[in-house]
Amino acid sequence: MDHDRMPESDRVTVGLVQMRMEAQLDANLRKAIQLTEQAARRGAQVVCLPELFRTPYFCVTEDHANFDLAEGIPGPTTEAMSKVAAQHDLTILAPVFERRARGLFHNSLAVLAPDGSIRAKYRKMHIPDDPNFYEKFYFAPGDLGFQAFDTPQGKLGALICWDQWYPEGARLTALQGAQVLFYPTAIGFSEADRALAAKQRDAWMTIQRSHAIANGVFVAVVNRVGTESGLHFWGSSFVCDPFGEVLAQAGQEKEEVLVVECDLRRIDATRQGWPFLRDRRVDAYQGLLQRWLD
């Protein structure tokens, strides 16, 4: 989707909506609207919601009935959130369980512009298949590639949950000019993994802070909280700067709205001090296109 290039800004104020999901889809949507409006009142210009925020995290089981939770883009979720974007002059990143066609579904995200239009769409590229995270049963892999979106607040990138473990996705999005990488997420632990939960959470934060450092960009991560079907979602939504410093972080238990001003001039300062992009050996990375170097 081509759009006229937006003017660059020195600052962008990011809002992250960390919320607990209920069984009722409309209740989740109403709560998302209320918390997004709260972020707007506190000065947010870009608001990101958690992965699959309209529904409980249904991928804990393989159940064909859950396909009835999907919707189109445009559809009820984007229509409701587009009104909020227009009313509050926001850019909203709204994850959606996308019904693309009969029998074809994606874990997606719509970028909603301040005029209420759908500016762009991203489909989750990396699809997990782990105990309690049976996403391959539901979602086809994304086919829109990694993208950076022009918005009035600057150039933004969006990836989704399992994407956050892959440096390639972060790099390719940053190389297209994204100044802030958003990661809407649904991640936590089961009772069987409780002993490892702290280590898993630490690794989750470390890999995403590393994306900020390696690419010289801001990273904004928003997770859900609460317990659903035996999964304990650890919240911990955060924003870090291009040096990897955590500017703000939510707790692990409660619903919270983070609003963080990002000074985009830090990107220039960090990249000048650590010129990783300058020193990349683009002539020597052909092996990255192979699954394994035998």
C-alpha cells in the first residue's frame, strides 16, 4: 500500500494498553476503547493494543469452534477502533483475528489512521506450535512481509508476539525506516512452567531490548494480564530506547496504560555512537537465506 511520505517529527508519545481479557468479545472491545481513550487523554499519539485483544487467548486448544471468533479487515473491531482514532486524532495499532477468506485465517494487525482510515495491515510472520500455544492450527503465516508504516507521528513498525524472538524481522523492519517497533503480545506461563517463568520473562525482555540496541530504534511491547485456561499472562509491557534502557514498564498483574514520550533524536545519537548499520557486511550474509549451513 503506497502513501505519501509523512513529515518527520522529533517526538512521538506512545500509549500501550495492558489489559485482562474476558470471555465476552464485546466487553473486551468496550474495555479497549475506554483504555485507549484514557491513553489519548494522557497525551498518547499512537496507541497499541495487545495481540488478539478482542478474544480470550483461544490457542490453548485446537477447537474448530474458535474459528467463529474471526472477522474481516475491515470488520467490527477496525470499525469501532477507527472511530476512536478519528475522535482523538490517534494512530491505533489494533490486532485482529483475521478471516481472510473461507477457511483462511491470519493473526493480523490493522494500522488505523487519525482520519479513521485503515492505513496498512500486517500479518504475523512467525507462527508458533507449542503446548498451550497451538497457533499453527488457526493461522496461516503472514504473506505481507515486514513493513514500516508512514504515519503522522513518524515511521512505525509492527510485529506480533512470536515475531519478537527473531532478529531478522526487527532488522528488516528497521531497515525500512521504522523508528519505533511495536510488539503486541500474548505471552505467559503454565503451572508446569512456573519454576521457569522468571527466566522466560527475563529472556523475553532481553531479546526485545537487544532489537532496540542492534537497530538503534525504540521498542514498545504490550502484553495481556490475567489467567486464562491455565495460562498466566505476565504483563510487563514496556518501552525502551535505542540504547536498550527501559523508559517505563507495567507490572505483572494489573491492567495498566503506559504513556511514554519517545525523543526520536536519540536514534541519531545512538546510531552515530554505535554505527552498527554502517558496519554491516551485507556482502557476507548470504547464509541467512538458508535454514541451516550443512
